[in-house]
Amino acid sequence: MTGQGRIIIGIDPGSRITGYGIVRTGRGAAISSIAWGVIKTDTTSSFPDRLFEIHEALSKLLLKYQPEKAVIEKVFLAKNPSSALKLGQARGAAIVTCRMHNVLVSEFSAKEIKSAATGYGAASKEQVAGMIGMLLGIREKIPADASDALAMAYCGATTTPFNNQLA
């Protein structure tokens, strides 16, 4: 993708809603969004079936957009062990799906992602969503999970060690 820039997907995994955001780097510092949205799983399905739904939907996105790299938020400690376990399994499904499609995966902390998008590592979700929309020229309201995923992709596009891995 040398002439057209690099394509990076950000993935905000969840067992019910998985956000995704896909950006393309351009000449100089130009970064544009290609696609974004959410994957909603059928909450009446079994948990293993929901993980498979995430895998299938991400596979379609990876085949369609052919990203070189994926960015997923690093694991953080959650107060509810059951929720943390489900999140970890959804992350695992997303990571394995990316690797199955030969997409390299990088992980960044929430603070790194927020800093890349807003310049402030403790920014609120609303601040991240507002700034990522401005940075990428998106005028419509972005669902929270998708704006988080776009911020992850943006972080990947603007972070030097990440770009060195792609070179």
C-alpha cells in the first residue's frame, strides 16, 4: 500500500458490542477514516457463539479493507472478575482473528491512546470522541465503541515505534 498509505484497524472488543475503526495514513501527517462502526452480537446466543460472531464479522472487515496492522487496548484491571474474563476472551478472539489474516497486532494503554487523540492521557470518553471526530473530519455522531476504536487506530498511525514495526 505504499502509494496509498497504510491501513490500520483499531478494535475495541466487547462480548456484546465490539467497536472498529479503520484509518489510512497519507502523505505527511494526513490520516483519514475509511470505515467505522460496531459489531453487535446476539445476546441470546451462547457466549462461545458470540465470540464466533466477533470472529466472523472481523474476518469480513479484514478481508475487505486489508489492514497492515491492528491496534487493541492493553488489558486493564476491572472491578468485576466475570466482566474482565469476558472482555479478555473477546480480546483473544479479536487478536487471533487478526493473526489468522496475517495482520500484526499492537497493544497500547488507555493513557497512550487518549494522549494520541487528545494530548491528555486522562481525557474522558466524550473528549476522545469529540477530538477524534475533529481530527478525522467526521461530522456525524460516532458510537462510543467506534470512537474508541478510531482513537486506537489513530494512535497506531501516529506512534513512532508502531510505524517502525511496519517499515
